[in-house]
Amino acid sequence: MLQSSLRSAEIIYSMTWSHLHRLSTVPESHKQWMGRLMTYLTEARHNMGLFQHHDGVTGTAKDHVVQDYARRYKHITFKFEIRFD
């Protein structure tokens, strides 16, 4: 679920960025929002890399690592639910 949501968000971001750059003037609020969104997308992509690490996939990760995965997943999922629902 997270991977498909992340990919959809990246596509929406790219299309919005392209549209904004065609405008003669881009409001500062739009630039700030796009900057924050890029930060969220980068963080989510980084976390996806961690989730797909072989210890996470095979189930051989230590308990504290699994808890960290869960915390990161919950955190990034919450950010995307707020921004895209």
C-alpha cells in the first residue's frame, strides 16, 4: 500500500511542479508547500528502502529494528494520509 501511494504522490508532485513552472509567477505559498512535500517524499522513499532491506523482508530483524520499522511506517503513512486524503 505504501509503495503505490508513494508512487502516486510522486507522479502528482511531478505534474504539479511542471504546471507551476509554466506559470509566469508562482506564489510563495505554493513554493513552500512543494518544498515540504518534496521533504516528505524523500523521507518516505528513504524509509521504503529500509523496509525492503533483507532483514525486514525475511523476518530476521531484531525486535528493536522491527519496532523502528513500525514507527517509521506509521509516521510516514500518517503524513501521507493528512496530505492526500
